[in-house]
Amino acid sequence: MTTTLITGGQVITFDSAVPEAEALVLSDGRVVAVGDRRDMEDVAGPDAHRVDAGGGTVMPGLVDTHPHAMHFGMLAGGLVDLTDAVDHADIVARIRAKAAETPEGEWIMCTPVGEPHYFIRRSERDLAERRLPDRWVLDTATDKHPVMIQAWAPRMPNVVAFNSAGLRTLGLTALIPSRVCDVEIDRNENGDLTGILRGPVTNYYTYDPFWGQILTKLPRLNLENAAAGTIAEVSRFTVQGITSLYEGHAMEPEHVELYRHLRNANALNMRVMATFDVESAIFYPFDPMSQEDFTARLRKLASQALQLDDDRLRINGLTISPGGPCFSGYFALYEPYTDPFGRPATGMRFLSLEKEEAFVRYCATEGIRANICVGALREHDEFLDIAERVVQEHDFRDQRWILQHAITITPKQAQRYAALGFQVTTCAGFTWGKGAMYGDRIGKHIWRDLEPLQRLMNTGLLLTGGTDWGPKNPWEQIELAETHRFAGSDHRNDGPDQKISRMDALKMWTSNAATLLDWSEIGALAPGKYADVIITDRNPLTCPIDELRATHVLRTYLGGETVYDSGELASAAAHSETALA
């Protein structure tokens, strides 16, 4: 049993009993003690492994309560990474390298160009050519494989690119009209297809009938690529200091099974809690279940919805997701707004109100933790009417509820959720990535109800944070909870209902998250809790707000074991030993 003593930095515990300390002792995967350096040296003993934090900050590992790590990882697994491509020649070289190791005739799938998933700070428009390569350029990479450069949701309209073999494989020829449903099929001046398609061409949250037929012809994910992609995505989280994830949205049994596969292979360097989504509508094709089938699936998944015996992978609760995002025109509002193609829209409902009520009643009567994933004003009212009626009829005082997203929410709606005992997980990145679009397509009046974090807290709602679609950087998400800045502009939606303190923003990612997950062993540094610890290069509680997003994690521990190391602490220690010699 190795005992580790960490000194040389400020310890922020997020434990009210001892908020700050000079040192901490870890042993057997747990925190043993936190306190003054001299006392901790006595506790650790002379044989302890000593770590000098180098003047950095020591704190609990972060908890991301809406990461989509599984989804984003498996969607990227096996793809040619073009996110940081600089020009067409760079893209061709990467695809050519992939073609050299891929059997002829097999698809070569590529990521989009730019920063997932809003593609605001960087996109294909930032290539040297300011556009995606057409099929003739892609043909120079390979004419033996169909090639696709994907578009990822939620941005819509979006753009994809195919090479000539890709067009042939999909059956797209010059005979096709230039627009089918909402998909625009680009041509050159001679009427030849360029391989560029625009419109609702995303990989999910799209139900365009024509594009849906294209999606069904693309290669399906395989376990090897999905596992490798998820491992890579989890690794990116540990680099950022995240040690626990809550996968509570759009999790099919197959997704949970992939996490089990990684856990059994000892490849899951993260704590994960997941739920089952009773009827997820994210991926095409979506054919709504009958009420009878929904009820049967609800009961089947409920029998698997509580598994808490593993310290790395747990299951707790069920989820329903009645609505969708504004980008695609699915946001359920009372007044019409503009969809991606300039038409009036009021949103759509993926699940019937009858299914919602069946879900609420079943979870309440069976004592199952219920997650509701809604973000639009009309969705809130419709759900709250059901929940209040069920609670009033049966007096379910101890029901555990979690509200996911809560992108827009009025004061009255927040009060109603608080009265029901809800807790909330949301993403400050919604303001960052969607604020300007909401103002343009819904109207600037929506900003007063957009991510009103302080309003939610004022009503007594516990608040936690996730990266979801926003910047995949928790430190930037913590900064955004305070600044509420819009991407690509100087606008800040930081009114009194929105802006929260730095401490409250950090609690969203630590102690509050532990409370929401009912996982008492994470989210703080206190005796008996998991030794999930990170060391950062600055104090995220006191550093200037404009420097917070650049917080650099020097080391990440999971259960006392190092799962990420930048190498800088080791270098500093070696330098110190040399100087002493």
C-alpha cells in the first residue's frame, strides 16, 4: 500500500469542514487526511511518496454532469481527424495516408474541419481556401475508396464533402435535382456535381427524409473504432482534470454496454455514472414507439436502472428527452421563430404527453431517479403540469428529479421545479454557442431567460455543469458561468439572473455534482473520499477571469493512481534535486 503526501501548493478541498489546507495524504485509493503540512508529514510517515505541487493548486477532480463522452468519442473513432487541418493539401495528405492502410472499396470517413461542435471559432471557412475541398480535390487523395468529410450537429445548416467514389456509392449522379427536401446539392458551371452538399446534413438531430436515406447508406460504427474513440475522448477529459462523468442523456443500452466493455478490459480511467434513455430521438432513423412498446421498454430498462456496486461504472435512473435544439428548428416555443431555412417554426415534440406521464408515474411509484431533458419554455410547462399533477395525486415527497439542459427557463418555471425538489445540470456553453443564434432567430427578448444560473440558485435549485455541446474545456465552462459571453462577439449576457460567483461556478463541477449524483465519495477532498485529485498551474478560484480558461492541469489522479501527467511536476522535482546536490 503506497502512501502519497502532496505538499508545495494550496489545497482547495470543497469540504466545508476544512475549506483550505497546505497538504494532503492519500493511501489505498482514498484521502487519508487534509491539513497543515507538518501534521500531514507526521500522518504520512517517513516512507511516503512525496509530491511537490510546485506552487500550483491541489483540488478534487472535476465532475462533468453532461459530457457526451461516449457519443462524441464513438462518433470520432476510426475517422481521419481534420479538426486542425490548414488547407486542402493537408486534408489530401491525411486522407491519402489513411487510404494506404484501408482495403479498397471501404469508406474513409473524416471529421469536420474546425472546433466541435458549434464550429464558431474555427470551421472549414478557416482553411486557406475558405471552403471544403470538392470531389476532384478529394479524388487526388484516393479514387479507390469512397470518402466523406462529415458535418456534426448541432450547427445547421451545415456542409459535407464527398469524393467521386463516395457519390457513386450513394447513387448521386447529375440526374438528381439541385435540391432534394432541404438538402442543396452543389454543381459547377457545367452542371457537374461537386461533391458538396449543404443543409440538414448533420450526423444526428436531423430528420430530413433525403439526408436520412444517405445516413442509412453510410458505414455503421464498429466496436473496435467505438471503443478506441471513447478511450481517446476519456483521455482528453483526464487531461482537463475531469475524473467523473454523468452520462445521463441519449444513452442507449448499447452505449452503456460499451462502457461495461471498457470497464471489463480495465480501460476505463474515469468514474462514470449512466442512465438509460427510455426513448432517444437523437439518431436517425427515429420512428416513435407505440405507447404499449414504450411502456414495455420502460419496465425492462427500469429493472437495470440501479447498479451501484462498482466504483468506476454505476447506473442510476432513467431519462426521457421530449425535445430538441433550436439549430434544427425543434425548440418548443409558444411563438413562431425562424428555422434554419427561413421558415416559421414552433418546435416539435419527440415524445407524446402520454409517454411523459407514463414515465413520471412509473418512476415515482417505483422510486426510480427520473431525468427529464428539456430546454425550451413550452417543454417546461408541459412537463411541469404532468409532474405537479402526479405528485399532488400521490404525494411523492421523496422522489429524486434531475432537470437536464434548462437552456431557457422563466422565473415561475424555476420556482415550480424547486417546489418539486429538482436538481439541475446545465451547460454555460449554451449561452456561448447559441446566444447569438437565439437572438437572430427567436429574438433578443429570449436572452433574459437564457441560462439564468443565478435565478435557478435563488430559487433553491442545486446547480451542476457539463461540457455538452459547448467548449470541451471545463475551465472555460466555469469561466462562462461567470461571464456569459457570446462566441464570436463582445456581447455578454451577464445580468443579475445569469451571472454567478467563481466559487459557485466551481461548486457546479465539484461538491454540487457529487450531491446531484448522490455519490458522496467524489467532488471534495476529505478523509474517506476517493483520492481523485488534480494539480493545476494556477488557483482557479482567484486567478483573473480572463486567465481561467487557460488553466493547465499538471497531474490527474484517479483513486490515487496517476492517469495523466504533463511531466512538469517531475521536471520541477528533478531540477530541485539537482540544485540541492
